[in-house]
Amino acid sequence: MGDIRVLSTDTIKAAKSSDTRINLTPWDLQHLHAPSNKKGLLYHHPLVANQIQHLKHSLSYVLEFFQPLAGRLNITEHKDNIISCSVICNNAGVLFNHAAVENICVADILEPIYVPSIVSLFFPFIGVSNHEGTSQPLLAIQVTELVDGIFIGCTVNHVVVDGNSLWHFINSWAEISRGSCHRRISKLPILERWFPNDIQHPIQFPFTIEPQKNHSDGRSSSPSNDEELNISERLFHFKKEKILQLKSKVNTHIDNTIKISSLQALLTHVWCSFVRSKQFDSQEEIHNMFLIGVRPRLLPPLEEGYFGNAIIGCMVTMKAGELLKEGGVCNGAWEMNKLIASHSNEKIKNHYESWLKSPIIFRFNSRPNNNFLIMSSSPRFDVYGNDFGWGKPVAVRSSNKSNGIVSVFPGIEEGSIDLQIRLPYNILEAMENDLTSCEGCVQLMQSYDL
């Protein structure tokens, strides 16, 4: 496909700033070694005069509310590899790239069921690991011109925000861009992090910054490695009525005191399809990792605009044979439901305090995870409401380098769900055949009317 040309690079700062320090929680610190979070929106609207300048101005205004994104990480070394980490709201700025690609149309991105490799180049780069946010911007934006549209790619440091907060920021930026009165936003972010009363902060914990091998400049999507491993990203589109059928089928076979959600039923169904497609030995243990939002689960709940990370990683492990036997989807969904329901206010606080005693820093391997799926993102985020003043997006895409990742997004039709799955090509092909052979479960990605 075409080559990306970066036409300009700027640093955008908040129109007004305040020099504050934000201490970080275990929910934030667990991401120090993880890759940055990349989400982008595709618009069927050609760039017009002054549009780039307008986006820069509106970004500057919205950063007044979201000061941490224009700051930098500060890592303080103590002794014996003990550190503490905070965000310094010093208004060092956000990276903003204006780029263009020739001979690529919206349809070239929207229609294929496999994500074109060039999509990864629609996202700006911020180092290999989040801990590099001490010198690299915590947020980078790239606006890429296509022949008949644009792609807005956002790369954000995962130490600073989770998906909920990232979309809160994007929603607010779009709100100001399309002409919010007096540059106000409808939901203010709460920047102060949550610490239990008896927790001293900044938190000190052991951490070693390991040398990075094959450090990339970020403009490459590592095609040689992906080709060697035959890794691809495929899109699956699940219509609302099919999801409801699957939910009803699962709940019919579950104790009526338990209600399996649509998302739980769908993700478990995909998990079982993955197991069938990989042809695991029946005794091999298969893992399904997913994230639980803790904002509404604490007592009292965190405020709606809590800006930062408020997620806990959980994992259901079952033997392949348990998932493949009759009723396997029901059993898997029940295990997922039980684990989610167990996260009470007390358990979340215990998890928080346990991290202080034994810190765990996430690491993601670029090699295939043979017996892992990792579910990320959420269909509840407001993706298609992001009208910057020229209409709503026609698609959302992410960019992941971790294999086994399942990115979950709302579909463009109300109640539908899209999954962007990164796995070896032959497994994705087998999953397509498996999913379409299951009664009423999936409709493959269809081209949307432009």
C-alpha cells in the first residue's frame, strides 16, 4: 500500500497549565513495562482548509482539563532498585503529527476483514515501554490524510490512563472541536488518584528498567517478525440479534439465580472457538485474561470522571476438554461471571494492598501466546459519538503488537459488537469457519455504506 509522509510535527501545550504532581496507584504502576495504548478513528471526510490548525487549537483547549496528558512521568530512585513514580503536570506538551498517505481510500481500511498492515503506521510512536514517559510525551496524536478521509490515531501512556479515561479525553476533545460553548466539556475529569486512608504515597516499590533490545523508531510495524510468525489481525462483527440469541441460549442452561451478560456470553463463545481452532489436548489448561473496571465496585464508588487507571486484571483457567464438551460455553461463561461478581469492595481493597506487598508489573510478549487470550477494551465506550465537526467516524481500529489480544469495540449499529483479534493467520481462518458453523452466533465483518 502507500507510503506514509509526515508533513509536520508539533508540540501542543495546554492553553493554561498548573504545575502539580500526581502520585500513582498500583492500578497505574502495574503498566510501567507494558506497551502504550493505541486507539484510532476513521472518518469518511476529506481534510479541508484550516482543519489541522483547528484540531491543534481545540487540543490545546481540552488539555487545560486533562493536564496529566501534557506532562511527563517522574521516576525517583531510592535505594536497592526501589523507586517511586508520579506524573508531573509540567505542560511539556503532546506530540501532534500531520501525515498523509497516497492512493489509500477509506474503503481500503474499512472493507478488508484483515486489518491492513499500514494501519499501524497511522499511530505515532512513544517508546517501547510506558516507563519511557519520563522523556517521551504521554500522549501523541497523528492525523493522517487519506484520499477521501482522515484517520485520527491516539497513542497514550497506559500508566496515566485506562481505556475509560482515554475515551473520556477523546470525547471531550471532539466536544470542544465541534463548537462547545465557551470551550466547556460536559464531564470534568477528576485528576486526584484514589488511595486508602492508611496508604502512604508516593508508593515505593522495586523496579528495574531493563535494556531494550531491537529498539524501534516506531515508524515500522515489524513486518519481518509478523511475517515470520504469520501473525494477522482480523475483524469479526457480531450483530445485536445474534448476541442476544447467544446470551439467551447460555442463560437457559445456567442457574436462574445467575445472569450471564451479553458480553460474557460472547467472549466465552470466542474463547471456545479459539480452543477448537487450536486443537488443544483435552487436558491442556487454557487461559482467558480480561480486565474488570473497579470504579462502580468500590464503596463509595469512584466519581464518574475519575481520570487514571481503575482496572484489575483477572484470569479464568479451564482445561480444553471442559470448554469443548457439550455445555462448555455455559461453563466458561459461568466461571467468568463468578470471578467478576467476586470482586466486592473488600476484595478490590485487598488486591490493592496485596500489590503493595508483592508488586506485579505487566509484561506483554510479542511472540504468540499458545494458550492465552487477553480481552481488552469495552463495547461500552462512546466511540461513534466522536464528531469533531465533520460527522461521526465510520470505524475504530487499534494497534497491538501482543499476540492473543482481543480488542472489543461497539459496532457501528446499536447493540452490535466488533472484535479485532490478533493471532496466527491459520488460527483466525479456523475461527472464522468455526464461528460461522455455530448456529446464529456470528456475522462476518460487512462493508459499511460510505
